[in-house]
Amino acid sequence: MKRRQNFKIVKESGRRESFLEEKLFRSLILSGSDEKLAKLILEKIRPKLHEGIKTGQIYRLAFRELKRYSKVKALHYGLKKSLIGLGPEGFFFEKFISYLFIKQGFEVSLDLEKPGKCAEHEIDIIATKNDASYFVECKFHNSPSKKNNLKTALYVSARARDLKESVHFNNEFYFDKFFLISNSKFTEDAISYSHCANITLIGSNYPFKKNLYDLILEYKLFPITSLSKLKKRDVLKLFENNIFLCEQIKDNPIILDQFMFEEKYQLQIINEVTKFFSGDE
């Protein structure tokens, strides 16, 4: 793998760091590209990289080239950006995560309140199946550089403890597990503490297997923000009508009729969705 001279790139946070071609290569492999395709993408974009280039620009260059060869692999590579498209608030991310549990056979309730020992707690998602009941706290970040630190883990742990100490726990409600799920990464401190405090973490970097990206790919829970043909102004219209997943369009394409989209535009969206699920490169 040829390498350019050392230069600095600018991360989302504004911090500068040395560009490591190996990291970009690894991210392409994780998208499902084989080594030959990943090397080809690098060869294509290498001349366009320069001192001070932003990570978002590098992503767009790689995504554009990858899409020329495989729309499906480009979809996988673009998951980080697709999840950020569920913002800027956290509510749509919570709705999206609820489908993750539904896919696994759970019934879900959103935004319920339960009494703790010291305070009332609004719970993002309660997922139940058979005798199991899960407390789910969702943490959404608009920037991929924003990590969930120890403070976030402590917050969820404190809420879990207050609920467990409630006189209503075991009698009126019960949680077998407490989850913290995020579209971003967890710091080492947050991971270590949560393991000790029995808080189950799911994020972009944790656990090593069955992290959020793995689960999205496993259950084919592609958000509609993955669709390059869907205009940004129309994403919110679909969200407000409880349409979050490409699968919803695949299973019922006629749902697009209610938005008065032009027929050609609808066909472009449907064709892109079909390729995601058919494996059409």
C-alpha cells in the first residue's frame, strides 16, 4: 500500500491529528469491501488528500468512490452518517432503536415514567418479551467525535439504582437489564464502570461483536437516511409519519403515495431500497 507524506487532518471536534491510511483502509474493510477494492478506493482518493483536509471530506471522497463499485457496500460504510441523520434531537433515534428490539421479538413502550426511591424517571424505551423486561436509555450525539464518558455511565447507573430501591420495584414493575445505547463511542472508563455496574452498553465501538453497526446489518435495519435518492427536506416528512426504516418502504412501497411525490422520484427511492435488500451491487 503506497503512502503519502505525513500530513495532518482536521477531525469533527476541530482537533488536528496525523492521517493514518491504515484507519481508512480498515473502515473500508469493515464496510464489507475486500482488500482489492479497499486498495483501489485508496488509490483513487489519495491524490485528493492534503494538509488540513477535514475527516468529513475524506469520508465523502471514499463514499463517492465506493458507491461507483458497490452501492450496498457504500450503504454499510455510510452507517455513521445515516445515524447522525436521525438528529438533531434524540427522539427519532429512540424510535429507531425501538425497532431493534421489535425485530428481536420484544414489545416496546416509549417515554413512560416509573417511580424511583427519590425521583420519577422518564424512560426512553421499555422492552418486554416473555418474562424479560429491559430498561433502555438512548444517548444520541450529532457529532461522531462526541463520546459517551464515565459521567454518562454514572448517570444511567444512578437511575438504575434509584429504580431498584423503589418500593414499587418487584411489585409493580421490574427490569432484568439496564441498557445504554448510543450512536457514538464509549470511553474506556465508561466501558469499565458499566461492566462493573451491570449496565449493558451498545454503541458504535462496543461490544467488539454485536455492536450497533453489527446489529443494524444483521437485522437489515437501514434508516431511511441511508437513501441517497431521498431529499433531506422529505426525511422529516417520513419521520413524522412514523417511517424510519428502508424496510417499511420495501414492504409497502405504496406508503410513499401519501406524500404526493412525483412518480419518477418514488421509483428512484424504491429502486434504491430494493438494491439494499437484494444484495444487488
